[in-house]
Amino acid sequence: MPGQAAQPTPPDRPWLNRDLPPEARARAAVAAMTLDEKLRLVFGFSDQALTEVAKVPDDVVSPELKTYVVGHLVKGSAGFVPGVPRLGIPDQTQTDASMGVRNSFIPSTALPSSLATAASFDPAVPRAGGAMIGAEARATGHNTMLSGGINLAREPRNGRNFEYAGEDPLLAGTMVGALINGIQSNRIISTIKHYAVNDQETLRTSLDVTISAAAMRQSDLLAFELAIENSSPGSVMCSYNLINGRWGCENDYLLNTVLKHDWAYKGFVMSDWGAVHSTVGAANGGLDQFTGFCCKDDKPWFAPPAIKAALQSGAISQTRLDDMVERILWALFAKGPVDDPVKPMPIDYAANAAVSQKAAEESLVLLKNDGDLLPLRGVKSIAVIGGNADKGVLAGAGSSDVTPVGGAVMIDTHTYLPSPPLDALKRELPRARISFDPGTDLASAAALAARSDVVIVVVTRHNSEGSEASLEMVGNQDALVAAVAKANPKTIVVAETGGAIYMPWVGQVPAILEAFYPGIRGGDAIARILTGKVNPSGHLPISFPASPGQLARPEIAGLGQPDGTPAEVLYDEGAAIGYKWYDVKRYKPLFAFGRGLSYTRFALSDLRAQPDGKGIKVSFSIRNVGKHAGKGVAQVYVAPADWVKAGWEAPKRLGAFAKASLKPGKATQVDLMIDPRLLGTYEAAGNNWHRKPGTYRVLLGQSSDDQMRTADIDLPDNLWSASKQ
Ligand code: GLC
């Protein structure tokens, strides 16, 4: 681990000299490698290789390589790339994903969903979470985490929105950057994924996304750019879909022009599992490592024979192959796996569960609390209804799902983490009479509600990789909420969802707590917030539409088509995602981006804005004007006087944000910077960012639809290159 006494560098192995920069070490290692050794690093296997690689012809994967792979991969993990023992280059042992180590043979600590921790609006939360799951990855023998999901919530129905950080590029870039920093603080590699514009699951492996360069740079790519600047992930995972006619994993514009040239990215591009469609096109298009081979359906595009043939013909240059290997080695040297090889270590699961619970307590969003029904005080009888609240809390499905310590509770194939809100409430309120009803029979639930002081009804919405979810609740849940609320007006809804949902009963209930997927101690976090032990401080990272008519597209492209069907989607909303879309269309969402209530109140004042370099420096004061200690989230938006003339995608953008923890009556001054890219537009012609001259309004509030304090500032014309080279 870090701080280990460095071994003296053997003179014949300069690449092991920790005093050299990683790029020099990578170059030296490549110079010492044979061709076959280089080819080991660019071709990775999935854990199915354990049983399947033997069936691959020996002239594709040599018998000795098969033996090595089978003998070294971590059973149940996502991927394995053989190293070069002769040179001290370790294997790459790859595990999913952003909520924890995913390995059905190794129980792990599940964080809340990434969407939930984005709701904390505090980068310290995903950073601590990343540090924890990265430590568990290292302790279980994994030196690469396939984490850092950051695709923007362009499509509110996207089945993987729970794995990502919402709809705004600044929030997502900040929070996912923090997660990656946390993971990599364990001296292992993290990815960032799925590059790029993989914003829906329907037909994800065949959908061709059409979107302008400017729209990409000002939305999906800006999130990646900010996160990569914040965290320098060792690897970028290219996506399944096509973007403007080219596969994500051979998209020369995205991989070579934007990522490796303009952003000067030094790490390596790995494929998503099964996302490679060629040898030469992919290698020259910017892919550095084919990952997850095995063995039946995907073709061994980067297996030794294929690469050797391409080298032989000159279709792939030796320089390009060396660059592929150097990038992989750069990450292995720069992020720690070479100098601090992973090895099994004890794990403090109790401490790690506490990290997950703290993350949830910072993230749950109090959406409504009429009459200050919450926190529960002096309540004698409580009905807890539905949501399998007696069994656990819901988690998302797919490659990010974690086999939790304590074992998952599987209900209708859905994973519930073993943290029942019912039990947690009983622990928090030992003197209250707390009864449970599963909510399957409306009359029974309503009867229990009627004879209780207060009702907590839990609704769930299961989301999964590989499919889209409508925003309607499934089953009888809407009817259940309506029936219970009718029987007892003191009804609180707790929502365990992968993202936004419609709430037809929103006017019938006084209190709503959005818990998203709250992680391995989610029940405790829910109970501690409902009982006031914790003051909620989450704010929505994703808008909640009021109805289907507010969505950018009525139908999800390709919905209902068999996987692999070629399809196209034109993202003509461009960069106007989420609250930006609602501003452009003048829609009023059900709940706005940035919304989040507290058991206390905060006041913002003394807003000042001044030019600072190409950006804007903003300062203001936030005061706790309520009766309870709490954390307020101040959001700074920015708007040109005429957003259409300025060429913006929408009237305003989130320019900065900060969370402040304050006792009643206390205040603090906050100083923030608005990044110049959030003031400009991207001009493809010259590959520049361009901030038009004029008056810009700085808006300060506690949600995107808040009554804002404002400050106007005049800025001159400014044009600068989008390339760091
Ligand atoms: C999946 C996912 C990706 C994951 C990989 C390995 O298909 O798209 O996020 O890391 O395969 O499991």
C-alpha cells in the first residue's frame, strides 16, 4: 500500500523506478517487451473464460495463455487481462462497479446508487464511498474497478440512470470525479464510462445516436471532460452504441480527436464487454484494450493472430500497437497496481457499512413536508405499508449489482439489500406501536392506516441495465398510496426508485421522501431521517417530469425491437437535458432539479459576482434561519441576457454549487468559481469555446426553480481552444 518502502530499482528494469514519470516507465517497459508480451495486454477475458476458453481454438488463444488465464483470473469478477510476470507487470483483475465490488462469490458493501450520492451535492460523499469500495476491491484482489458511470440522464426512463449522476454535466462531472478519486486513492485503476452518449439501454448495442459536436461537448462530453480533469481515471470505457455512424469503440472523433488529442488523455481506452466490431478499425479508431472476451458470441478481434496479421499488412502500425500498450502501462504505473500489487486483506465490513449509511443520510431527498409532518414526533402508532419494507431496500440490477454482506433478499428477481426500514423504525422508536402491511390488499392496508396515527407507505421502482423503465409505478402501488392517504391524511411516501417517477397521488400526501436505492444500510438511513435523528439534505440530481408529455421524446427509440436491431435516434434536444429542457419548453416539472427540503431553513444573501480570468467568481452568504442544525445546498446558475442570441441550449445552466453545515442562526460565506466552459458555447469550426460578449446574470437559489437572488455582470468576448495540446 502507499508509503511502502520502495525497493531499489534493478538497473536492468528502469520501468520499475518509481522516481521516473509513468510515461517514461511505460516507454521503457514497452521497449523491453516481446511482441507476444505486448499482445497479452491488449486482449482481456471475462470470467466465463474459466469454463469456456478451453473451447477457443489454440491458434487464437495459445494453450499456455489459456492455462495462465484460467489459473489467475479472480472467479466471479468481470474481467481479466494477463500481465507480463517476466517484467513485473501485474495481471489486470477487473471488477464492477460504481456501487461496490460485484462478485457473486465475494460479499461486499453496497453503496447507495450513484444517482443517490449525486443528490448529496457534496463531492466528499462519493469520494468517501469510492475510497471504501476501492479498498474492498483491492482487498479482494482487484486492481481495476469498472466504475465511474457518468452518462447524463438525457432519457429519464434509462434503466441505468441509477448508476449515473443525473442530468447536469457540472454536477455529474464533480460527483463522478470524486468517486473515481476515492477509488483510485487505493492505488488501483478506475474507469469512467460509457463513452459516449450511451443514454438509453434499448438497442444499446446497435443504436446509432445522431447528435451535433457542439451539443455533445456542452452536455455528455462536458461531464466526461470535467470528471477526467477532476480525477484522471486510468481508463475510459468506450460504449456499445454508435455515435454519428461510428461505433463507440472505434470512434476516431471521440477517442482520438476529443479524448486523446483535445483532452490530452494519457490513460487507455478499454471496450465495453462485447462492444468491439473490428481489429483495424477499432485499433486505429482509438481502442487500446479489447476487454471481456469469451468465448462464444464475441469475436476475438484483438487476439494475437488478428493483431499480428494487421501488423504484417501494415494496417495497424507498430507505433500504434506500442501506443496501445504504453497507455495501458501508464495506468498501471500511474495508479498503483505495479508498485503496490493488490493482495487479499481483511475488510472491516461494519466500518464500511457505516460509510454507506452516512452516504445515504447525506443523499435522501425530502421532496414534500406539508405541515411539518416530518420528523415523526410523539407518534404512538405507525403503519408501515408496502415496498417489502419488512425485508430490505431495493437495489438496481445489472453489472453494478453487489452481492451484499448479509446476503441479498431476492423478491420477484429483484435484489433487496438486508436493511428493512420496518426494523430500523422499530429501533428508532421503541415505544411506538409499529405495524406492517405488505400492501397487496388495499382494504387491509387502508384499515391499518385508519387505525394508526401516521402511515409510511413505501413504493419501489425496479430499474435494470439492459432495459428501459417507464416512469409509472408498477403493480397496485399508485392505488395503494391513494387508498392509504384517503384512510389517513397523515401519510408519508418513501420512494425507493432508480430515478424519476410519476406521482399521481402527489397532491394527496403531505410528505414524500425520495430514497433512490439507498444502499446496504438504507433502511437505517430512511428511519433516521423520518425520525429526525438526521436532517435530510439531499437535492434532486434529476428532474421529475409531471407527465409523459414533458419528455423530450414520447417513445424510446427502438423500444420493443429485438436486441441488435439497427436503429437511429436524433437527439435534437441537443444539450438541453433535464431542467434545461423544461426551461426551454417552459414546462413545470413535478419536482425540479436541485429541489430538496430540510427540517430547518436556509437564507442566501450578499451575492456578489466578478470576472475572474475567463470565468466568474461568485461569493455569497448562507445562514441557517431555522431551529435545527442542518446542511443547505446553495446552487449558482448562470444565464446570458439573451440565451438564444448567445447560442446557448437553454436559458440557464448550473454554474457552481456548495453544501454548508450550519447550526441554527449560524452563517458562512461561500466563494465559488464558474468554469468558463459553462459560460460559452462550443464552436466545431475552430474547435473553440466561445463566450459571447454581453450581460450575464448570476442566479442564486436552493433549487433550479427557486426564487433566485441575482447579480448581473458584463463580460467581454472570449474565444479559446477546446484543445489542451
Ligand atoms: C456491461 C456494462 C459495463 C460493465 C461491463 C462488465 O455490459 O455495460 O458497464 O462494466 O459489461 O461487466
